[in-house]
Amino acid sequence: MARVESIARADGRMAGGERAAAPAVLDVSLGAIVANYRVLAGQAPRSRAAAVVKADGYGLGAVAVARALMAAGCRSFFVATPAEGLALRAELPDPDIFVLDGLVAGHEDAILGAGLIPVLGSVPEVAAYQALATAAGRLLPAALHFDTGMNRLGFDHAETVAVLADRGMLAGLDIRLVMSHLACADTPEHRLNARQARAFAEIAAAFPGVPASLANSAGCFLGPDYHFDLLRPGIALYGGHPLASGANPVEPVVRLTATVLQVRNAQAGATVGYGATHHLARDSRLATIGCGYADGIRRSIQNANAPAPYALIHGQKAPLVGRISMDLIVADVTDLPPASVQRGTEAVLIGDGITIDDLAARAGTISYEILTGLGARLPRRYTQDRIG
Ligand SMILES: *Cc1c(COP(=O)(O)O)cnc(C)c1O
């Protein structure tokens, strides 16, 4: 029956121990996420740590992540969109939920109705929110985002000067947080970091008693000048390396395993997969694994400039050969003991030493894009156990 239930769960979310009715499953270690949260918070003992759970918790499930972090003491969460805020609020009545996209036009009712806190970043946006406050006849909670070098969201320089000079521009708002965002925090020696920290310190000083927030994951590692009152990490909670170099200070969170659907023999000279790009130099045994680019294993991890990526089968490396298909990947298992690879054997595609940063480097991207690209059809199986 457990099997049938897990088929019926349209959102693919599973409790630990439940069996997946899919050939590929994503194990998500909530224990590792909490451990990573503590590592990040430990960088700044005098600050509080929020958690960024946008894009459904970087693809891992915002509600499950937020619940685990609340149990560890986290009280503030950041999402990108009002819809993400609504989904989180439906499960979590208590914490502060900040919407980084702000007062998205057309979504005002959702923001007010769910008690979300929009992160406002322009004078017209403030004016629109003030009109809502007037109509509601009460102060409305808001965060203010001041741009200090990103040029993406947030009050620009002229608006910042104007707002600091005339606090009347913020009438009707209950300011809960002032924030800015670092552009180059993963590169500690970059000159822009200190410039942004100095500019933001001046802004934060103009709002005494209001918590200030600057540091994303990488910013947590830049020292006390970057910590302010509230840390705002995302990627490092989920195991991604927050810095461009050095050892990863956080532990892996996800393991992607998939079932071998078929083992076949193929002769020297034959080719494998679409485009017949891989030529077999010897008689080979091939294992076809039920996982593909629709699950987030990108075609681009196969490239001519790097050694072949591999799956782990009973801890042994099996090179992936030929193009990755939508639902299937072929591994060369010729060098593995025949009895160890059969229909139904499990192959590890992420985890046990294969990191999201490894896959990102192969694919020419960043771990954020690997995590958020993990397929919606992968059941997420939550566990407290750590991922190797
Ligand atoms: C995504 C985001 C974060 C988290 O960044 P990480 O690099 O994932 O830690 C923090 N603040 C803002 C404004 C963001 O958009």
C-alpha cells in the first residue's frame, strides 16, 4: 500500500522510509541542512541566521527545509515570489517570510492576506505599498533593499540619498529589515566587497533599531564587517560550495540514486546512444540507468574536454558513455564484476563523493543551477541521516 500512496502523492514529497514508485530518487538530508545552518550561524555568533528558501528551497522542498530549520531556531525565511511565500505560509503560520521580488504588481492581495513582508526596492514600489497601507488604515510591514553595487533590485543611489534625507518618504511602513546584496562575495579579495560593506554600514546606521542584513552564504565567511544583524544564506545550507576556491566548509545534502533498468552486451565497434557519438573500443557490458536530463543530469556534463563523468555502483566507478537522454543514461560496466551489476541494481549519480559542484564544473555552470534543475518528477525522500 505504501507504494500506491507514494504514486498518489502528486508533489513527489515522501517521508523517510517510504518507497518511491520511480526509478530515480533524490534523498535530501535535513540533518545535513541543519548542520550546515549551524556552520553558517557559527561564523557570526553575534548575528541571527535566516534561511533563503526561494525556488522551493533550491529545488529540495521549501516547506520541509523550513520546518527542519525552525526546529533548529530559524525564525526568518526569504522567498523570491509571492506564490512561494503563500505556499510556505500555508504550512508555517509563525515565521517572518520576506518576499525578495517585493510588491509584485497584481499580487498585492496575496502579500497582505498571507502576512508576507515584501522587500521594497524603489520609490514607486514604496508609493504603491503606502497606498495599500492607507487603504488598510494601518502600518504595513516591509523590508527595504538598498542597492550598493549589484544593479539588479534595490533603491539606486539617488533614491537612497533621497530616502535617507527624508524619512517621511517611508510613512505608513513598519520597517522590519534593511538589506543589501553582495555581488562578489564568493571572491573574498574582490574590491567591490569592501565598498559594498562600507556603503551598507552607512545606510544601516541611518536606521537605528532596525535589523540589517548583507551576507549571503559566501558573505558569512568574509568576517564581522559583513555580518550585521541577520545572515541570509541559501546555497551553503544545501551543500553548495559558497566560495570560489578552497575546501567546501559545508557538507553534502543530496544523493541522487537510480535503478539499472537493463544490462546488455555490445560488440567492439558499435556505438552508444543518440548521434552515435560513443564508439566502443572493446566488447562491452552496458548498464542502462533510469535517470536522465529531465531529472537534472545535464547533457553538458558529457564533454570532450573533461574525463567522462561516472556513476557509482557498489562504490565502483562506471563511466557514463554516449549522450545523456531525457530519461536514460548508459554506464560502461565492463570493468565491474558481472554479478555486481544487474537489472535492479542501484547507481549513485550524485552523492558518495560526487558533488553538485563537480557536476556544475563539468557542465560549465554553478551548483545553484544543478540543484534548481533537479527534475520535478524525482521523488524527494527526506532523511535525518547524513549523505556521504
Ligand atoms: C538568493 C539570494 C540570497 C542567498 O544567496 P546564496 O548565494 O544562495 O547564499 C541572499 N540574498 C538575496 C537577495 C538573494 O537573492
